[in-house]
Amino acid sequence: MNLPNKLTLLRVFLIPFFLMFIYWKFAFHYLIALLIFSAAAITDALDGSIARKRNLITNFGKFLDPLADKVLVISALAVFVELPEIRMGAVPLVIITAREFMVSGLRLLAADSGIVVAAGIWGKLKTAFTMIAIIFALLWLSVCYDFSFGLPAGLTDTVDNMVIPVLIWISTALTVISGAVYLKGYWHLIDSDK
């Protein structure tokens, strides 16, 4: 197994540990969850880059890399819906999950036609921004609850009620845009007239 595939597998194996530490309430558990998620996000940045540079692209990697990304991001967002400290409703999660199902379906149809659907710039931007938004939210949780710095109420209210929700909605908007780009580019595969 090559290095990019090992990094992708590592990302998959980190997901249950991320979930365990974000839910298991003890000193600095948000910080540990942040470090685990950040490590997983770094593997996402590295595996594709290494695979392209060293010509190590495999079918295993093409299958598992996007799946690992989706499970990592959806896991974090699902946790955020449950956490009272993060003011995130289920709507962004539903939109993001629906887009992921749609793109996965398009990839299957494209594969049947012998077409490889590569990640486009909008998809990469969506993934990068969503990872950054999640890392920011986890960092904020760690600062507020692991370290208890006694931040001013105005600052915590602004971050809780505006900054984090805005970051999540920007991620959602990028998700919709990237999904629309994929749909437009591969509409011929699902055209009802064919």
C-alpha cells in the first residue's frame, strides 16, 4: 500500500477517535478533538498532493479519499448540531449531506460511462473552507471550555451567534455552488430525455 493510501486510511481511523474525544467530557477533551480533526485534515491535504506528484494514484485512493473526506466533515457537523455550545441547526448538515450524495451518484454514473470525475476548484475550495470552519469552531470550544479564559460576554456572544454560524453558512453556500457546478458539467449523464 502506498503512502497516499496510508494517509487516507489514517484519516478514516482518526474519525472514531475524534468522535470519542469530542463527546467524552474530561479536561481538555475539545483540544484533543481539535488536534485529531486537524491531523485528519492535514492528511487530506497531503494524500492527494503526494499521489499526484509521485504518480501514485490508485483506484483504492480514488474511492476512499473522497469517502473519508465526506465522513470526516459530516461527522463533525453532525456533532455540532447536537452540541449546545455550537449554534448550528440541522439545515446546513442536510444540505451538505444531500450534495455529497448527489456528487457520489454523479460519480457512479460517470464511472459507468468510463468518465472519471475529478475534484474541481469549487469542490476543493468547499472542502478547504469547511475544514477551516470546523477547526475554528473546535478551537473556539477549546478556548471557551477547556481553558476558561473568562472572555468578555460580548465577544463570546458574537462568535457563538454570528462568526461560527456565518462560517458554517459560507461552507454550505460553497457546497451548493460546487454541487451545481458538478451537476451542470455532468447533466448529460442524467438527462431525462436519454
